[in-house]
Amino acid sequence: MIISSIINKKVGLLSGILIGALIVAATSQICQNRKCSKQTVKAADNSYDDQD
């Protein structure tokens, strides 16, 4: 019984750490995608203005 409770606590801790790491990775990926999309739009706008 003691061993199973220890294993359950460790599994809960590891799953919490894993979920937290996935959330952080997803958030950083979303932020990078937003920065890239804003830069490409700016670059496209600048090139369009230069043609006029």
C-alpha cells in the first residue's frame, strides 16, 4: 500500500510537470508565430509602398 501511494504521487507530479512544460512550449510557439506573421506583413507592406 505504501509503495502504491508513493508511485501515485510521483506519477501525479510527473504528469503535472509534463503538462506545464507542454503549456509553456505551446505558448512560446504561439508567440513566435505571431511575431513572424507580423514581420511578414510589415515586409509585404513595405515592399508594396516601395512600388508606388
